[in-house]
Amino acid sequence: MAKLTKRISGNETAFPRREKAAKTPEQAFRLLMNLCAKSEKCTSDARKALYRWGVDPSAHESIIRKLTEQKFIDDTRYAAAYVREKATLSRWGSYKIRSGLRTKQISEETIAEAVAQLDAHDMSGKLEEQLRRKMRTVKAKNSYDLRTKLLRYGAGLGFDFSEVNDLVERLVQHTDSVSDDF
């Protein structure tokens, strides 16, 4: 008897993937209700899930409309939760938060309302804390190199460039004056 072997290359697996049956609109509605009850979801998250589950595209809008009417999906509530989470846990700045909400297809008015909740003084303190932490770990040849790396890091966190620049200048000047004392 000949030995059967299957060669696996690239993305193939030893076992073929089983095609999942498309969900009916009723099943999708119940699943989305459960998902939205567990964590905040926005309209675009719901659309992606419906598409992923293979639900008939003509039923998408009616499902989303029902979920919105029953307050399972609320983009304003989602945006407020997103801003709180990203500002406190991820320590993002307002620019990066706005960008994240835009990728979720949240309206500009809703984004503006949600970002307005941020306390500017608190955000400035978080930026300073992040830059000080980064300063301890960054390997820089000179103060110019240190400034550049800190500016890039602060801008990457999504903070206003002028605010990052002012804070970096102050921090680097402080380290220069401390190193001159030795």
C-alpha cells in the first residue's frame, strides 16, 4: 500500500477549514444583543460582525436600527467610553483618540463632544509622566538625539506637537543643568 502524505505549505493546514453556515438575521440580532450587553460596540463594529457572519446584506440596516432603538448600540456612549479608556489606560493624546474614533466611522460631532470631556491639565500631566518614564530608558548620544526621540515618542502618543515640544525642551534643559553640576 502506498503511503499517503500531504505536504503543508504556506497558509494551508493539515485539516481543511470547515465552512460555517451563514447566520440568519434573527440569530445575528440575538448574538449582537449579547455582545453589546457585555461591552460597548459601535455601529461599524456591528456591521463588521454581520458581514463576518455572512448575514444577508439587505438585513444589516434593519438589525442595526433595531439595536440602536433598543439602546444596545449608541455611538455617543461608545465614543465617551472609548475616550475614557484610551486616555486613562492607554494614555493616548487627543489626536490619536480622534484618529481611532474616525477609523470606527464615528461622526465628527460625536468625536468633538467625547474629546471635549478630556481635562487638558490632566492630559498634560500624563504626557509629562510618559516622557519622564521614556527618558529613563532611551539611549541617546547627546541632547539633540534625546530631544528627537522624545518628540517622536510624544507625537506618536497622539499629543499636540507644540505641547510635546515645550515639555521636551523643559525636561531636556533640566537634565542638561543636572549633568552640568557633576
